[in-house]
Amino acid sequence: MTADPTAPARRRTALRVAVAAAVGAGLLTTLAPTAVAGPAGRPPAPGCHGAVHLSVTGGTPGDGTGTDGAAERRGDWTAADAALAGMTDPGYSTSALAAVRENGRLVWRNATGVAELGTGEPADPEGAFRIGSATKTFVATTLLQLVGEHRLDLDDRLECLLPGIVPNSTAITVRQLLDHTSGVADYTRDRAFEVDRDWLADRRYKSYRLRDLVDLANTYPPDFAPGEGWQYSNTNYILVGMIIEKLTGHSWNDEVTRRIIRPLRLTGTWMPGDLPFIPGPHAHGYVRTDTGPADVTVLNPSMAGSAGGGISTTTDLTAFLDALLGGRLLRPAELAAMKRTTDHGEGRTYGLGLQRLDTPCGPFWGHAGGIPGYSTMMLAAPDGSRSFAADTTFYDAPDPDAADTAWRKVTTTALCGAQAAAAAPDLARMAP
């Protein structure tokens, strides 16, 4: 998404909602692989890594340790409980869920607010939600596994993999897609993703192929020459999803599932194709309209695709970051590359699908996510020993600045303790 999921004021006052950013009912429904072929006899571009193979190798194993299924309730988590309630009690959001994992063990998980307006049903701490751009970390990890398998190189040119797909494809590298220095325009700026009356009534159910989203992006000029700037663009990760499909012969959804979700036993995580429902217990998401709240829980996640279409839980997101930063999903070289941030402007804390947030108790790595109705944050210590995930359903906060402060307090209290909450970092710096 182009909108900042940690800034509900901006998201509510502007009708445009970034769908895939920072933007289902099962693992079997996935987008079909997108076939992209160049003209016959087209010569390879300079910087090509080599032939593209369609053979499939085994996924990186994970043992699922640390997903113990029940949070240990401790007295020293009362401040975190209070911070979480500080999202819903004043009406900043309709629900808030969060969890913390330490050394592979879930030590705190809670939820406040209601699952659905008008019912009084409490939000479920184990409930699922749309994770928006936190999906990007799953997708980047999958691509980096392919790099570790020597199926491609981070400095390969996009032209070698998806010939003629976007302007400047001969100059754009895979690394520049992952760290948002490609200059490719963000497709979510298109009016099709403006949350207005037509979107609510009809457009939110439209199905998109990955190529459809790239074609929308191509109606806008590049933001800058490749490598000459930094601009968060969901199109970058749509292209990464297409690369995964080209290299493996499988949909990006299937590859993320096979390589990450199943090995780690993330039973509450899905990368849906275009089915619009959230399976199992979940909190509803809403947007404000002139006539009151509009329930946007049901929407077609193909509008976000490999840039933000995922569904997960706080338990699963903490387990994922624990495994990723603990070195169980990537080789050391690829994990180090993932943490190498760009020097360009606002991207200075953004690596390859992973972003650094400096807190009062040290740096943490993760990603924010937003999609209509839902805002997600996931962060972990550099070695994965402490991980945090939260989701909230911002709706119509009477005081947007206070809502932002409350969201920062949840993150900092859970990661660093109540004493550090006064020095909460600015979560608006996290890419959506």
C-alpha cells in the first residue's frame, strides 16, 4: 500500500487506501503462474545470471519449535495489556491483537475490542487478519532462497527474467526491486484502488492477475532512473512474485506455502489467490463513510497479490520472524543481504523486504502492513530471540495523533517494557 498503516489520520482523511502495501479461504486457491515471454530470438541483456530453469528444488525445512500454542501469562505483561486496551477503549480502533515470543516461546498474547461491531463478541487473540505489506517479507525470503539455490543473482537484470515487462527493465536489478530503488511506478496510485462508493460496492471484488497490476503501473512514468532514488512501490513486489513464478513454474502463493508456511507449521497463515474471505476466527475491518462504518473484511486479495495479499495471526508472524532472523530460513549470506539497507533518502532503514526500526532497547527488524480495514506491525531482535506482532482495525479515531501515539506505545511497551514507552519510535517511518 502507498498509505502508511501506522498513520490512521492520513488514511482516514484521504479516501485513497494503498491496497497492497506496506496491500481467502484456503491454501489451494492461488493465482495461476504468469507466463511472460519475450520476442523470439531476443538477445539476453547484459548482466544476465544464466539460463532460467523450471525444475523445483526442496523447500527449506523448519521444525516449528517455538509455536507452543499457548501464551504464558506473567504479571509483568500488565503494562502491555494496558497499552493494547489503549487502542480500543478510547475508540481508536475496533480491535487490537498482539503477541510476543522470546527464545522460541510465546510468552504473551492478548486481544482487546470486538470481533464485529454490533455483536459484542470479543476479539480473539488467536484470530486471523489481513497482513498487507508484511507479505513482502515472506515473498522476499522465498526469492532469497532461490538466490541461495543459485537460481538467480541479486544483480541479475529484470530484462533477463521478464523481458520488456516495465520501462527500464534492462537497467533494473532484482536487488533494486527488493529494496525499492527500481523507480517503477506504484500501481496503487491508480483510481481503481481509491476507496470510494464504487470500490465498496463493486471494485473490491475484482480479480487481478499479477500482470494486470503491472500493466496498471505502466500507465504511469517511472519515478526515477533505476538506482537513483528510493520510493516505496508495491509494483516491485508484484514483479518479484512474477519472477518466483517464472523460476519455479508454480504460483508465488504455492512457493511461499511450500518453503515457509508448511515447514514452520504456520497453521494460521494463508497466501490466498482471489477468494475474498478470511478463514476461521477473525476481527472485522472497517472504513468510514458518510453513513457510518463500512465492513471491508470481505475483499479480493488479488488486488494486493505478492505485494500484500497475505493472511496470518500474531502467533504465526512472531514464529516466522523468529525463524527468519534466527537463520532457519536463509543462509547467512542471504540473510545479511536482507539487512543491508539502502542509502537513498527515506529508504535508509529498508533492506530487502525487511526494515529496521530503532527503539529505546535497540534495533528491531520487520515490516509494517496495511490493507483496507487492517494495520499490522511485526518486528524482531536481530537474532530473532524476541519477536513481536500486532494488528489493529483503525476506524474513526476522534484524535488521530493520540491514536498514533497509542499504537507506538503498544509496540514499544511489548518490545522494551513500560519504562521505555515514553521514548516510543515514530512508526510512521516504517514502510507500509
